[in-house]
Amino acid sequence: MDDLCLHETNIKSIFNTLLELAKSGKRYRLIIKIWKDKRTIDQNSLSHMWYDDLAKQANARTKTNNYTTESVKLDLKEMFLGYEDVEHTNLLTGEKTVTQQLRKTSKLDIGEMHFYLQQIEVWASQNGFRLRIPSDSEYQKLKMQQVA
């Protein structure tokens, strides 16, 4: 089941869904937490622009083509987001295994993604990389609000 946003206009529908699930005889885990919107397309676009900026600058510094947008993305996610446990059930045997995979930015909320972008910006600055920040980006607008 995907995430549900609970509010007063859909509580009856959610209750009916829960009732049907309960009737199935299976057990379910419910987690209730404050709803936070997922990271935005604008934030995702900015992160990919930065991965590209960093790859190009790293290649220019090292006079190689070792760095790609994807390799930089993986490195930064490993540095700042880390890994999470993912459970998988084998289709044939039913055996459950747990592996670790890099956290996905698509699972971050707006605030978590903003913090991730801030970490990248600070790291890049400390390491002599320049990142483009479009003046009309959400990130730049939030930065300006913090200063004001």
C-alpha cells in the first residue's frame, strides 16, 4: 500500500480500506506520522545539475573522463545520505534477505532534500568546486528567505 495522506475529508474512505484489510485475516503494520511533501522536481533538477557540474570540474582537474554525473551522484548520496536496509522476498523460495542500498532522494521530503543540497553546496565550496544556483530555483529562494 502506498502512503496515505490522512485528513478530515478522506477519513471514511481510509476507515473502509482499513476495515477490508482487517477482514483479510492478515496482520499489518501501521505507522502514523506527520505528513511532509516529498522532494520537489525543482530540487531534483538542481541536484542533477550539480552532479553534472561536479563531474565536469573533477574531470577537468584530473584531466580524465573518470567522473560521470551518475558516479558523482552515487558518491554524494553515499557521503550525505548513507544506506538503508531493504528486505527482499525471493519469488520462488519465499526466503527473506536484507541488503543495504543507498537512500533514494525520491524518498526524501522537501526539508530533508534541502538539507542534502546544503550539504553538497558546503562540501563543494570547501573543496574548490563551483555550483550553479539559478536565481529562480526553490533552493535560492529558500536561501534568500533565511537571510531576510
